[in-house]
Amino acid sequence: VTPPLRQLTRQTLVYGAGNVLTRLVTFLLLPLFTNVLTPGEYGLATLLYVFLGFMNIVYHYGLDTAFMRYYNEADGPDAQRSLFSTALWLSLGTSCVLSFLILSGSSGLSSLLLGGGQYTHLFKLAAGILLLDAISHVPFALLRLEGRATLFVSIKLMNVITTLGMNIYLVVMKGMGLDGIFLSVAAASAVTTFSVLSATAGSLQFAFNSSSVSSLLKFGLPFLPAGLASIAMESIDRYILASLTDAATVGIYTAGYKLGIFMLLITTAFQYAWQPFFLKAGNNPESKTLFARVFSYFMVIALFVWTVITLFISEIVRLNVAGVSLIGPAFVEAQSIVPIILMAYVFQGAYLNFLPGIYFEEKTKYIAVITGLSAAVNIGVNFALIPIYGIAGAAYATLAGHGTMAVTTYFTSKKLFPVLYDWFKLLRTVTAVVIALGTAHFFDYTLLGRIAGASAFTGALFMLKVITPGEVSKIISVFQPPSKDTN
């Protein structure tokens, strides 16, 4: 394994471990909230979380991504510090303006989104949360660029611990309901922002370069509509389901969607490591060969995880710890959509692999168009399939949206920065998946049959020469410290 691939793998593993811990809070808070809050309160909390998700995109408008794009091109450490400072002060200024607007319109937002003015104080709290979160984006991007993955993950873990601890205290022990939930979020955001600013304070200057602002906005702003479309693609299906079915169906679908976290962990960890990696590798012929290898390895890992979880999803959802199962008996139907959601995230990972050309040529406006098209496909398929297939229709709509995003990004990037991906290796990997599922089907999907199927997948990878024993040895070497020169 080459040094760049070794670095990418290790960074992905560190981010992956942190991401697992961060996402774990979702599972821990779900039983907490559903046992303490009424369904109505939990529904209101969900709506406010959706608002925070949309506004987070507006607040950082691709600024962190733009900063990462130009950081490695800056002429020396002084120029890099100037760029960091400019991006951070710009973020602070725009975030203050946006938070002021939310504070001014908090009463109207409460009535419009939550059905009454009694939640005005929650939107005022949301304005503070969004401000704190926004000014942490650029410092977190700097940690990624500097390869400080362990510190990045440690600060994120601090956020998880604070969120969980404050929710237990305020929501469970103090019975503060919605107020407790979002006070906990505010406390966690404050701790996180203070920590990441402290970690990057050495790079901060009282400098503001107006020419850098122009470049940052030109590159970053196209991510705003793209981000909003992406959030819409991730959440609008809940509203469509609610309008076409009922709240119970939405609950079952959401439970199945959350189980897609198994693949989301992989794609998110890969994204954190991949973006600074390919920007540092740069636009050159050698990078194309490297990127093709990364794509092949990613797809082998992603399809292996998809196969294993698909074969054993019934056992996974029935995991029982201290008398509490992963999802309750009323939600078991949700397991039927998990393979579909997992495959949607596989396509999301492919999309990430295809991004370098768009970044190198600074054609981020294409991302907005691609994401908007994908969101439109998602919405259209939702309306077409939900009346026929229910939650499966919504899951297929998610798959269609992510599939559209991956395919259109590939063809767009191919024109800008053509990479010769090994499609034959991908075909052989898919063949291994078919062999695994066929083996399990042959044994009527008994437990032993599914174990045989998983084993058949691994055997097929070697038989079809998707991977070789030599590559396995090289992959294992990634986890070993590099040898020291004894001369």
C-alpha cells in the first residue's frame, strides 16, 4: 500500500471511530426521548431539528469547503493563516446577521413551523445554537487539513458526552421536555466551539483579505442550494409519507432509515478523510491512478458491508441488551427497507469518489444542479411509489435520488478530470454479491445458509481476483507502524 493510501486509510479509521461514537448518541437518545416525551413533544422536537438542519446549510454556505479548496494553494504558512482568519471572520459576521434575523422573526417562525407562538423562546435558542455551530466549521476544516484527526474526533466526542449528559440531567431528571433538549444542544455547541477555537487559535490573526473573500464566496456559494437540496432529499420523504399515509407509517420508516447508519458511518468517515486527501493530491496524472484505486477499494468494502448486513438484518434488529431491543416489536417491519437505504448510501460513497474533477476545475455550480436534479427525482419517485409500496416506495425514492447524484456526478466529472476506473473489478465485486445472495437463497435463508452466503462472498472475491493475498497483506500493513530506517 502506497504512503498516500496508508495515510488515507488511517485517517478514515480515526474519523470512522469518532463517527461511530458520535452517531451512537442517536441510538442512546432515541429510547430516552420516546420514554420521557409524549409523541407530540417528540414530533415538535423533530421539526425543530429539521429547521436547524436547513439553517446550518445557510449559515456556512460552503465556506468551510471553499477554505479547504484554497488552503493548499496559499503561498506559505502566513498566507494560509491569513486565509483561515479571513474565512473565520467572514463566517462570524454573516452568522451574526442571520442569527439577528432569526431572533427578530422568532415569534413568526414558531407559529409557522410549530403551530403556535408559545415556542418563540426555542427559536431564540436556535439562533444561538446556529451561531455557535457556524463559527466552528472553518476551525474544524483546518484540523482536517492539518491531519489532526485524533483532536478532531476528541472534540466531536466531547460534544456527544455533553449532549448525552445534559439530556439525562435536564430532560430525564429535571423533566424540562423540549426546553431541556435544546438547552442540551446549546451547551454542547458552546463546549465544542470553545474547544475547536482554542485548538486553532495559533492560526488566527486580526486580518481580513477582501480578495480572498471573493474567491471563497465564488467557490462556496454554489454549495448553498446544493446543501439545501441535499437536506430536502434526506428529510422531505417524511412529510410526503405523512401526507399520503399516517404518522405510524412515518415512525416505522424512520426507524428503518436510522438503521442505515451502518453504511452512513462508512461514507461519512470516508468523506472526512477523502476531501482533504484528494485536494492535497492535486490535479495531476498520477492522482488519477490513485483515485481509481481508492474507488475500487471503497466499493469492495461498501458492498461487503451491504452484503453482511442484508444477510443478517433480522438478527441485528432483534439484538437485545438488558431487555431492550434495537427497535421495538412494533417497528420490525422497518427491517425490510434497510438493504435499500444501505444501497443508497453506497451510491452516496460513489458520488464522493467522483467529486475531484468538479473541485479541481472550480465548477461547484454543477453540484447545485446535480443535487437539485437528484432531489427532484427523489420527490417525484416518492409521490409515484408511496401510494403503491408504502415505506418501500419511500426507500426506493431515496435510492433513486442518491443513484442519480452518483451517475450525473460521474459523467460531469469525467469531462473535467477523466479517471479510468476499473469497472471490470466493480462488476466482479457485484458478481461476488450475487453469489453470496444466491448461496443464502439456495439454503432457504436459514442462519447457516446466510453464514455460508457471507463466506461465499469472501471466497468469490479471491476466486474472481477482485483482491489477492498480496493485497490483503498490504492492507494489513496499513494497521502496522511504518518501519524505521536503521541506516
